[in-house]
Amino acid sequence: MCTGVLGAILIGGLYNSRAEATERRFTYTYESNVLNPGEFELEPWTTFRAGRDGFYNRLDHRLEFEFGLVDRLQTAWYLNFSAVAKNEGTERVSEFEWQGVSWEWKYKVLDSVADPIGLGLYFEPALGPTEAEVEFKLILDKRIGNFYTAFNAVYEYEWNFEKQGETVREQVLEFDLGLTYFITPNFSAGIEARNHNEFPEGKDWEHSALFLGPVVSYSTRKWWATLTVLAQLPALKKNDSGSTFILDEHERLNARLLFGVHF
């Protein structure tokens, strides 16, 4: 069924011209482009995560409503929820979780084609039933001929208040890198890498998880779709367990599919 749907998408795209410049060519690494004033884009996200110390499958869903406000500035609202299947003791349990809302602001300082390098600034606060966070991104990208690359430096500060009367604070530093090649004006393929570092309050650098995998993207005049599959590599810094992989908070496999419809 999935193969048929993807085939229909690809075949249908042959009859459309290239999408607007706001399509995403990566799923973890953000790009500096923004919507023009008055434009609107709807973006459903799905992230599949599998493989921890015990049985663990998770689907994270985000529904993004993206708006172009003024020249070089866009905003977006996200609705976030997830479904988890995992082992708890000798039992396998399934949970559906509402994870709250996020509010994105992105400003394009420099253009990735017209300027020597693209530059974007990103800010996103989020609030859910058991946690809150603020996220900042520095976005760099550049297109030269058929090659396109993007790099993000990400800082997050998180408050977790899952336990009543107790707030756990944590800082996250992440680096994301994507490199892709336009095989045709509509289709690109490349690789994406992610390095995730956690610093719990009152503790030292906890771990540095590393992920790498392929990314493909296809676009038409009105819609686009991008898929990344990341495998976890041996950790740059192990956690207290001493394991080669970080499997208490991260998974061996992450796959993310983005789909955008431009209005």
C-alpha cells in the first residue's frame, strides 16, 4: 500500500513544475528560505523511532501551519502528539500522548543563492502537559550548481515537570548537517547527519549521540515530500552505562517523513 501511494505521488509529480522555493530538502536540518508575505503552507510530519534497550516503537506526529508575514519573516504553529509501544516490566503497553503546541519564528538574513552564504535565525517556544522548552537555531546554507548543503547549530533549554512539585531542567546542544544533489530540478538525494548532546542541570555533559543516513526529496509546483532515515552510530561520548550506543533516550533507527502543501 505504501509503495503504491509513493508511486502515485512520484508519477503525479511528473506533470507538475518545480515547487516553490520553500520546499524542505532535509527533515532534521532547517534551511534559511521563508515564505513570501501572505503565503501559507500546511506540513504534516511523521517520525518513526525504534530500538532502545528493550522493545520500543514510537510515532511522533506534528501538524504545522506555516505563514509568511512580511519580507524575510515567517511564523508557524505546531500541534504535537505521539503514540508509543514499549515494554514495562513483563508487559507491553501502548500510549497516546498529547504533547502540546509550538510557535516558530524564522527570519532570513541572507539568501543561499544570491548571497555568498544563506543565513537564517530561528526561535521556537513550546509548551506541553509535562514539559516546556525554548529552542534557538543558527541556520547556514548554500546552493552551488546542483549541490546544496545546510548546517544548523541548535540550543534548547527544557523544563520537565512530569513529577508533581518537581521541575527537572536540561540543556541540549545539537548540530545538524545535510548535503544533497539535484538529480533533476524536482528530485534530490543526499545524506544527513545529526549530533545530539545533553547537559542535565547539576550534572556534567551526559552524552553525545550521533546519527547518519540518506535523505531524498521530491517536489512539484504545489507540494513536496522529503524522507530521511537515520541510523545511530557509536556515541561520540558514552553515558554512564558505558554502552557503545545511547539507547536509554535515543533509538537505533529514526525515519522522518515531511509533506508540504503550498497555498
